[in-house]
Amino acid sequence: MRYLFVLLFVFYLGCKEKIKKETIKTTETSRVDFLPYYNESSFTPHWLTPGSKEEKNFHKIPDFKFINQLADSISQDTFNNKIYITDFFFTTCPGICPQMTNNMFKLQEEFKNDPEILFLSHSVTPSTDSVSVLREYANTHGVIDNKWHLATGDKDAIYNLGRNYYFVENDLGEPKEMDDFLHSENFLLIDKNKHIRGIYNGLNRASMAQLITDTKALKAENTNI
């Protein structure tokens, strides 16, 4: 009988403790959430405070000069005070590029009425992707001029930018030569200060949905600084 009483008492205490724990409410300190920053090909996130000295000295996309489908020169000035989404493609690609272009078009449609969001696609075969070829490609795929720039120009400059600054080919441990073809399904999100704030699989629906969410968050971030 005493044994049964002890068991019942222990069970009672256990139930009481369980109820007590379940009724505890946790509170979180309200804060502004910022997207991470990236500065190398492993895409290890760095959590910096926008506007801080560390953020200002962090890795940035350097200036560049290319030609778009309108035969206009484009540079970082084109994207001054803009958020932009970028990728690398070529017009004759029979594999992943058509799907990437289709997904970039969907992103363009999502933000077509937002002047703060632009798009930049670099050709990795600039010798064949001339202005006229890009012009035709833009017409075929619904590219909005001055919203979505298709860039051609010096191949070395494009490849150097893609590999050494955007880190678009995140093939860790595999050094690339200039003669090695640059080909990647990745999209990158660049903030108004030319920092990389996200990398996304341009073939994946969930990744594209996350890119839309992050782009909106990045825009809101600028209003909360």
C-alpha cells in the first residue's frame, strides 16, 4: 500500500511539473533581422550591422563596364542605390539557361513596378553574344529594357568578376583557369552597397521563392537602418 502511495505521489509531482513547464511563456526581444553578408566561395554567412564600419569595409562587387542589349554602357553607376539580382548565362545554351531565364523573367514580373530592384545577366560567351544577339534574345524572352540588363563585353572581365567577386561557381577546391568555361545555375542578390547578400539555385522553385522573400526583406532593411 505504501509502495502504491509513493508511486501516486511521484506521478502527481511529475504531472504538476509537466503542467508548470507547459504554461511557461517565452518572450523574444523585438529586433530588426538582417540578411547575412558573404565574401568568399564557401558562402559562409557573416552577420554584420548595416551601416557599421565593418560592413562598410566588407567585400564588395567592384566597378565594371559592359554593354547591354541596347548598346548602352552599363557600370556600377547603372545600379547606384539599387538592389539587383544577377546571374551568368549564354543565349545558345540548350541546358539550364532557358529555365534560368524563365525564372529571372518571373522575378522581373514580381518586381517590375519597383524601381529599386534591377536585374543583370552576364553572357559567358561574349564573342558570340553580340548586342544584336542579346537584343533578339531580350525580345524573345520578355526582357524589360533598363530593368533587366543583358551584358556582353570583355570575356576576361566577365569571368574575373564571376569567379573572383561574385563567387558564382562555388566549386570548392577546384581551381579554374580562364580557359575553363564558366557555367552556373546560381543567382546572387546584391544590396545597394554592392555586397553579396544571398545565393540561390536558379533552377529550384523553393529557392526562387526564398529569393523573392529575401529581396523584399533587403529592401525593408534599408528603410530600417
